Amino acid sequence: MSTIVHNLQAVDASIVAAASAAGRARADVQLLAVSKTFPAEAVLEAIGAGQTAFGENYLQEALDKIAAVGTALPGRAIEWHFIGPIQSNKTRPIATHFDWVHTVERLKIAQRLSEQRPDNLGPLNICLQVNISGEASKSGVTEAELPELARHVAQLPRLRLRGLMAIPEPETAVHRQRAAFARLRKLAEALRADGIAIDTLSMGMSSDLAAAIAEGATIVRIGSAIFGSRKYE
């Protein structure tokens, strides 16, 4: 058994355990394998083990990988998620080649994705990134600005606003990890109470997966626990 296959099984077992502890079903939590910096061969190995959703941060690297996987496995249904910062001049290829975007924090970016999403593709799934810890160095809309942004994005054609994403400040104490994720969950609940139909909380990585699932994560973004340490970020 390869390392990636073994790691995927271990991560799945962790998700099963965390979901069970939270009284949730394993099917309620999607594993997004964060394959940034790793080659297409690693993605193909993970696909061979049954993984179908992959997260990428760097556009050109991602486009090369998407093409390589498409050539190796023509017609295979693979879900590609863009989870990196978005520059205005990169929105067209993101709108064209990805199924999900987790990092929308400005209306201008959402409008460009909407305008540039090809008509022959289904709606682009969107998560709004929230700066849940208020860090100056972190991307994301503020909690105060979130409701207005969500209302506007929800009305854009060719997009489907699915939910919220956050990368909280790193914490080792589980109760602090859970507190940050609980804030994001409550923001999503407030949006739903205002009539915005969202169903996704993209939160939790290798180091805080269990805390995120306990607070309602529906997508966990796991990289190093699957693919190993990265040579660069």
C-alpha cells in the first residue's frame, strides 16, 4: 500500500471518529484533498484510492495539473476547488476550470467570476472567506461586512453561493479551535435566518479537523496529512 493511500485511509478514519463524536454522519463531511505543490502523479494516486475532490492554491500549477489529470483519466469526474487568493486578472481561468471557489472576499471578484463563467457549465459554487480571527495578515471579509456581500453574491447569475470558509489563527487548545469555528457556524446560521440559502462550512485542516467537524464543518481541507510535508508554500 502506498503512503498516500495509507494516509487517505487514516484521514478518513479520523473524519469518521470526529463525526461520530459529534453525532454526525460521515457522509455529512466532504474531504477536500489539498494537492497544492504536489505533482499530478500524487493526485492520480489519490484518485486511484477513491478521492475525487482536490484543492489548489496556485493557478498555473493547478491548470497544468487539471490538464494532466484530464489527459490521464479522460471523462473521469474530478471536482476542482480553488482555495487560494484571487487576483482580478486570474478570474477567467478560475471561472472556466474550477467547480468551487472558496476564497471570495470582494464583490468585484464575484462579479467577474459570474460574468466569465461559461454558459455551458453549471453554476460555479462559491464560498465567502471570512477573516474570523481578525488578523491583519489574513484574507477575508470582516464579520460586519459579510451580510451585505452575501446578499449581493447570492443574486449573481452563473454562481451559487454555497457557504462560508475560514482559516482561523492557529491554536493548539481544542476549546479555542472550536470557538473560532463556532463563530463561523453562527455567521452561517444568521445568513440562513435572513433568507440566504447556504449549506456549506469549509473549515478545518490537518491540525484542527476534529474541532471543525464538532462545530459543523461540511468540507475539511486536508493537505499534509495526505500528501506529506510541502517543499514550499
